[in-house]
Amino acid sequence: MQANDAQTLVLCALCDGPLHGYAINAAIEKLTGKRLGVGSLYGALTRLEAKELIEPLGEVARTRPVQLTPRGREVLEQELRSMARVAAAGLKSLGLSPA
């Protein structure tokens, strides 16, 4: 999995509200059927926070939840729309209809 893929999955997991690392990975597993490795997950969180796409809420019961920033929502929407265009074109090339 590419670094940008992990970041996109983290942003998707945070769409419904703030989560901490373990809960983010559980949401990713529910979405994809697989969990990210610890290094991939926390590397993605570090990069997303540095880009100001997510922000920490402070420590809560020994966890550190994060949430999407408004910019994070914008970036995720752009990425998902781009992915949808690519998927639709690929499916069309294969003679298939989008789901």
C-alpha cells in the first residue's frame, strides 16, 4: 500500500468524527478488510497532521483522538472524486458499468 493510500484511508475513517489510532485502524479494517501496519498508520497520522489535514483533540483517557480539519475534508473530497473518475474510466474500458 502506498503512503498516500494510507493517508486517504485515515481521512476516510475520520469522516464520521474524531477517533484515536486503534479506532482508526478498526474503521479501516471494516472498510477494506485489512488493517494498516503500525508504522503505516502512525506515519500517515504524522504526515496528515504536518499538512494540517487532521488535528489532535488532546489526550482523552490515555488516547489521543484526532479529527479532520476543514482543509482535510476538502482534500479528501478532491481525492475521492479523482479516484471515482479513474475507477469509472477503468470500468468503462473493461466493458463494465460502475457499481
